[in-house]
Amino acid sequence: MKFIPTTKDSIALTAVTILTLSLFVSGLLNVLDYLIVKTVLLIGFVLLFIFALGYALKNETKKNHPEDKPQDDSY
């Protein structure tokens, strides 16, 4: 069983899960008022936003049908 994620999707899902659980647990334990907890959570969300923005900007569209060889799909 692999404990370290290797694909982009699993890394993002793991990071979001950890941040969500840490926010939930810190709210339950009433430690959300501490400055260090707020700082760590804010840094985590900012890093996730920056990574998501980077992936969105370098996203490439893939076409199913190439332009130079049109296909006739009507039978």
C-alpha cells in the first residue's frame, strides 16, 4: 500500500483533506484563536491557491479530432 501520493490529483486531494481536517479539529478543540494555528492554515490555503492557479494557467486543451484529418462520423 502506497502512503505517499505520486499523481497530481492525489497530491491535491491529500493536501485539501489535511487542511480541511486540521481546520475541523482545531475548531473542535478551540485552538483556532491562536495566532500560530491561523497562520499555518492561511499559509496552507494560500499555497494550494497558488498551485491551483499555476496548473490552471498551463492547462492545455486536447482535441479528439485533429484538424488536418477530418473524420466523417455519419454513416
